[in-house]
Amino acid sequence: MRRQLATGLLATVALIVLLGIAYPLAMTGLGQAFFSRQANGSLVKVGGKAVGSALIGQSFTDAKGNPLPQYFQPRPSAAGQGYDPTASGATNLGPSNPALLKAVAQRVDAYRQFNHLARGTPVPVDAVTSSASGLDPDISAANALDQAPRVAATRHLPVAAVVALVHQQANGRQWGILGEGSVNVLDLNVALDRLK
């Protein structure tokens, strides 16, 4: 019995050292050595000050929660009060749920009005639906291009310059075939602030 107890205790201590100390230290070291930007949160800095993470979406609103017209806006978020990383999650409403259908219809109207689009203009899906995590930092290129004239008019910039910036910041399809082109909203807005 003692021999089994000693063997069990020794195995437990060895596994604690191996899996609780050595493995985490090795993974942290490899992460810092080869993926330091990602391991440290992919922070976006302006003037040496962190303004957000390229991996977590954020709102561009005034103190009352109204979207700022001079910035590109992210997709809607169902995470807490919006883009709350401690409350990540989707709405859990099915595609035929009346509450979701009503919310999407209201968002479509608000999107068209905010971006000065004609009544029948198609609206990108990501502009009116939240992602599964509620923290998606990207929008589709189509969504960004719909917003470009509003941003240009608010900032008194040529539309062509803002559209060119969207294309410059756009990421293609993953592996050239998956999904659609996207734009990181924080990176785009930081680049927009640099555009004079």
C-alpha cells in the first residue's frame, strides 16, 4: 500500500511540475519568441499609447452611445453592453425568431439612414447582425465601402481618398478562397486619423 501511495504521489508531483510549470513556461517562451505581438494582445498603439486590440472589436461612439459619423462603425455586438470582452457571446436568437427579425429590420433602416443610402439599397449582412462572439474586429469590405462616403463627407475629404484607404487596409479571403474580404475597423480608423 505504501509503495502504491508513494508511486501515486510521485506521479502527481511529476505531472504538476511537467504540466503545471514546465509546459506553460515553454508555451509562453515560444509564444513570446515567435508570436510576441499576438501573445501580448495585438495592441494597436498611437503615439506610444494603446488605443485597442486588433483582435477585439470596439465601439466608436460619443458619451451618449451614438455612433461617431467621422469613424467607420463595427458590426453590432451582443456582448454585454456592446464589445464587452467579459461578456462575449451571441444573441442566441434563431433566424426565424421575431425579435431577431425586428432588430435586423431596425438596424437595416438605421444603417441606410446613417450612411445616407437610398431606401432599397442592399445592406451587407455583417452591418446588421452580430458575430458569434460579439467581439468581431472586422467588417466586410462592402460594409466599409458603404460607409466611406459618410466618413469622407464628415471629415471633408475626397471620397476617392477614403475609398483608396479602405482598399489599402482590406484583407483578402483567407487562403484566397474562404469567406470574403474584410477590414479591421480599428486599424482602418487609426489610418483614417493619420490621413490629412
